[in-house]
Amino acid sequence: MDESFQAATEAEMIAAGRSFAARLRAGDVVALDGDLGAGKTHFCKGLVAGLGSNEEVTSPTFALVQEYQGGAWPVFHFDWYRLEDAAELQGIGWDDYLDEEGVILVEWSEKFPAMLPPATYVLAFRILPDGVRHITLSRR
Ligand SMILES: Nc1ncnc2c1ncn2[C@@H]1O[C@H](COP(=O)(O)OP(=O)(O)O)[C@@H](O)[C@H]1O
Ligand SMILES: [Mg+2]
């Protein structure tokens, strides 16, 4: 069954990412979808810290992928917002990332949902009218 939770502040969103990290294993893929500014990147900050990395997490919108080391596993952080097509993703070696002993985070995965492997964790972010962030978790 789907789970959902809320984060009323940026700090609560980071804390939610930290606690989510505890359920991850090498090879897991986490998709983060939903409104711009809903807190996806802040959730990733908490998640990366929760895996034990001290590296700074910033939005990979321009870089397409960022890598964070120093935690339980390397984290590969994608943002597909500016990606033109799935072929571009294959071109940067998406399949090789899937074979890595690491954790993959994908913001804006809804642009190319067919590229996600089975069992991807899907987090849907929504901004409620009062500004609180609502997140629903499902597994593909
Ligand atoms: N409850 C909240 N959770 C997360 N971010 C929040 C919250 N309330 C306000 N914010 C602000 O919203 C923005 C979220 O940015 P970001 O994490 O980059 O979102 P996204 O990656 O979804 O576009 C930040 O400026 C943050 O300070
Ligand atoms: Mg973002």
C-alpha cells in the first residue's frame, strides 16, 4: 500500500530524506516527481546525508548527473528536467549507472517513466494550499 507523509518546513523535508535513506540498498532507484519547488532536491540533501556522505547536494539540472561519495554507497543524482529525449540519457550511459553498486536519484522522472527499472521507489511531491509539502511513496 502507498505511504504518505508531510513536511511543513525545509528542515522537516531534509529529515524525511534522512530517515528514508535507512531503507535503501545498493542498486535502488528513487524517482522524485512533482511541482517545481516542492522540495525534491531538499529531500535528496537529507537522503545523501543519511547515507553518510558529507558532500554538498545541489540541483543537477545543468550537469544532468551529480555523484556523491563518502556514504554507504555512491549516489548518482539525476535531473531529467532539461533532458530532450531518452536517447540522450542512453548517450550518457544510463544502463551503466543502473549496473553500479550505488543508489540512483532521479528528479523529474515522469518525463521518461519507461526508463525506470522495476521496483523503483516513486515519491510524488505536492505543494498543499497552505505551503505544506505532501509526499506519496509507491513502488513501481
Ligand atoms: N516544507 C518544505 N519542504 C521543502 N522545501 C520547502 C518547504 N517549504 C518551503 N520550502 C522551500 O521550497 C524550495 C524547495 O526547493 P527544492 O528542494 O529545490 O525543490 P524542487 O527540487 O522540488 O524543485 C526551497 O526554496 C525551500 O526553502
Ligand atoms: Mg530540484
